[in-house]
Amino acid sequence: MAGTRRGRRATMLPVAGEVTSPPALNGRPNTSSTDTSATARAGLPEQFRKPTDSHVGWSTGSAVCQGLEERRQFPSDVPAPTSRQEDLHGFDVLTALTFAETRVREAFAHGYRQIEFTHGAADVIAPVEDGRGRIKWELRRLLESGALDAWVDPARSWPKSGSLVMALRANPRPHPTGWSPEPRRAHR
């Protein structure tokens, strides 16, 4: 079942319509092509021991699989991402703040745990009224003002020199609905 190419183990990838036995797991060969019993699944990690509705075949003949080191498998219930990062470079200050508030609400609605806004100006260490570093300090003021407290836990949020990480409150009923389009950047 396993071939070699330049000393590397060929990887098994599913091919539509072909049903063969899966590759060896943890050095233990699988002797049955269709057996989904507990003994056939015994060598699998716990999350893969659940019976499946369909069996996907494996093949080494695909040109796509040649040269790949391994095939990663994920359970069907892979958890959703928990963090999102947004870049605020190029926005004017008001647009950046409005966009940040929108993304906080959307990330909360999606069930994310945190969102990080990259604002830059890592070397600006004191609040400024005009010019470079203004988005950084206005974003921090927005967090401290309590305007985002419905979605953000300020006690678990923290500023970095070039970004601000906002820890989101737990959403008991997340509902992924899509993300609004990013506003147009004023500066390039």
C-alpha cells in the first residue's frame, strides 16, 4: 500500500469512487477494508473512534499526493476558530473605530474568544492628539470608555505595543452569519 519516492513515504489521499483500506496508523497495519468495528478502530485516537456513515477510500496513485509528507485528518466536529486579527493600517481614525466596533460585534456573534486589532505605531508611547499613533490611543480609549462592554471583557483585554487584543465575552448562542465588507482605506 505504501510506496516510496526519494526516500519519503507516499501519502494516501482519498480518490472518489475507490474503496480500499486506510493506511497503517501508528505503525499498525489495517487489515480490513470495510470493517468499522471497535477492533478496526482500536488504533485510532479517541475522537476518530466514532462509527462513520460512509467510508472514504485511499490511494497512492494520485499525482497530487506524491511528495506530501502526511495526510492530516480532522474530526467532522472541528471547533470553529477562536481568534481573529484585523489590520487598521490605512484607515482614518473615525473609520478605524467604526470598523473595530463592527468587527467586535461580529466576532462576538460568531462565538470568537478574542479579536486583535493591529494599529501599528509601536514606538508611540504617549497619547497624541494628531498624527501618527492616533488610532492606537483612540482604540484604547474606546475600550476603556465601556462602549464595547456588551461584547468585550475589559479585564481580560490587553494592549500590546503595536496592537490591542480584546477578549470577548462568551456567547451562549453563536451564529455565524458572515462578515461585513471592510471599509475603504483612506491611505495606502
